[in-house]
Amino acid sequence: MQRERIKKILVSGEEGQHVNVCGWVRTRRESKAFAFLVINDGSCQDNLQCIIDAGTPPFNDLGRCQTGAAVGLKGTLKKSQGKGQAWELLVSELEVFGEADAEW
């Protein structure tokens, strides 16, 4: 599957579309049921919010996803229920290309 730019997804994404995105982690928030990763790939100022459900293989790699980490994500687009964003990515696969040291 070819990588999609976040700019293109935000402009012409479709409900249920399977996408592959790569970028850098801006923020990570976790709860018991799911986690949010907000990523940016440099194609635009806007970010893409990615949702990772607990109990899935990608959830196990969240400890390596500090701010600044380079990641690749595959998943399905869905309309966002939150304000300020049109789309969210429901993540099915996560690959960490490079970790970022939070202490550095």
C-alpha cells in the first residue's frame, strides 16, 4: 500500500478508506481502552489524530512512541467526532522507524 500525505487525506479522504501514513509523533495520550497519537508528516500545518484500541498489537508499541518518534501507521479513516478535525485514523498496524529520547 502506497503512503498517503496527511494533506491529501484531510482534503479528499473518504469514510472507510484504508490508508498508510508516515510521520512524526506530536503528542500521545493513553487511557485503559484506547490511545491517541497525533502525527504530522510535514505536508501541511495540520495533524492527523490516530486512535489505537487497547488489546491490539499496535497498543503494545506505544511506549516507543514519544514526541518526535518517526512512525508508520496503517488503518481506516473515519469521520471525527471531535472538534477541529475532519478525520481520524483507526490504526490496525504501527511501525516505529525511530524512537525519540524524551530525556534528550
